Amino acid sequence: MDKIVHIGYHKTGTTFLQDVLFPKHPEIHYVDRMTTQKYFLRVGSLFFDADKVKNEIKTLENSVDNGKKALVFSDEELSGHIHTGGNGGYLSKEVADRIHQVMPDAKIMINVRNQVKMIDSVYRQYIKKGGTFSVEKYLFNNNGLPHRQPRFQFAHFEYDRLVEYYINLFGRENVFVYLYEDFKQDKSFYNDMLEEMGLSSIDNIKKMSSDIKNPSYSEFSLAVAKYFNRFYGEDPINRRCIVHIPYLYKIVKKLLFNYELKVRKKSPGSVLDEDTKHYIEDYYRESNRRLMELIAQDVTRYHYPVSHTSTNVGELVHQ
């Protein structure tokens, strides 16, 4: 039975994959996020037992219906937490090594997204989860040391580094990199992905994808949430709390969800000013050039920033 590990990234349509596509596909036995985290994330480096995890997965495989073709593990945290820069930059590589120790023949699925849109979405998610910092404070917080107090790091979204590391471990033929924008533009691209993984396509894929509702916060909701988040003290990551008022966060979150789903009339604008967008574009140009060489795909189709030295895109993606 094939083993497929979807490692993220965050904000690339993971909700649809985990809540709909993987669990409902007739040829997939989907290993839920909590179980995947138990296998690969919830034990420290000095306590991780690859043989134990191998045995647990083997037992799971033996219990699976014969009609299934693949075990699919999916959790975007496997690529590292977005609000901590992959836990100070250490987690992403560590998890890759763990997966390889346990399943060296696995197929690896990595979904990426234009970093300008990605970081805009990441900040909205930070506020939705209880954050209180401004965009500038969240992105450019240089107080303290990352290994003591992990925080957002631009380096986390240099996709080429993690992609190359997985290729070195599993082989180029077993690492599949997809652009989030392809899925967003044409839902039938999910079937292309399934077929590439050796699985059957699904006839009603477009209908299935329309069932997921996970709206981004508008400027109004961001302002309201950021104010009330000061009275929510359960999530300690990169935030300020005046006093914790039980249940307030859940009430506000539900009200804002209904507002975004039923009241908001237009898509939210960017939370990033032009200077920040230019900074992001300049930061990732060289990384995206290397990414194109690795995956042989033209990311400039979706306006990913790419180094000016990469003038011949066709030459890059066909190397």
C-alpha cells in the first residue's frame, strides 16, 4: 500500500483536503491530523522512536480495507508552524528526517503559494487565532532570540530549501510540489493531483470543493478581533493579554464568522502596504528562482517574485 504524506504548507487549501477530499476518497485511508501529530510531532528529538512508529503504522496498514490503495497522512504542521517560523527554524528539517526514518518510500506532497498572498493570509490567521500585534510588529519583531522565543520568520517561506531537502531524502520522483493557485483557478486540478499519486479521479470534485467555508477576515473583522483578543489568554504565541474572559473569544469568533459568510459584500483588500509588499517580493526572488529549477514549473504565471537574473523562464523550468 502506498504511503502519501501531505506536509502543507499552511494556507494552501488544506481544510478541503483534510475535511473532504482525503476522508471521502474511496481508495484512501485517511490518517487524521491528531494521529499524524502523535506519530511525528508530539515527542521531543531525544525521545522519538522510529521503530515504534513504524510498528504502529504497520498495524494500522494491516487493519485497512483491501480496497484502499494508499495511507494518506496530512498535517500542515509537518512543514513547521507559521507563527513561529517552524519553531525557530528547527522543526521542518527534524520532521522530514522522522518521516524518512519511518517511511523511506513515502510520496511527499508539498503545496506552496505566492508569498505576498501567503503572508497576507498568515497575518489574518494570526488575528483569527487570537493575535494582537500590528502587521509591522508581527512581521518585523526583532525582540529577543528566535531559539528562546520563536516568532514569525520570512525564512520559513523560502520553499526551495524544504523542497530540496525532501528531494534529497526521498528522491525527486517521490516529491510532488503543487501551486495553490492552480487549485484555486481550476478545481479539476485536484483530479490531476490524484492521478499523479496513482489514485482515481472524482467526478463531483467541483461540488465537493464548494462545500468548504473558511472565509478570511475583512478589515472590519480584523479590527474587531484584534481589540477583543486582548481579553483572550489561552494562546501564548506573540500576543498581549490584559485579562482573560472565558468564552469571549469563541463568541466573537462565531459572530465574525457569520458576518464574513453572510454579510460581507466584497473580498477583503490586502493588509500589507506597498513597502511591505516590495520587501516581501525582494526577499523571495532568489528562493523562487531556485524553486522553479527544482520543480520545473513556471511560478511567474501567478506573479511569484523571481530574481531578475531569471529572464529565460522556459530555460529554468526545462533544465
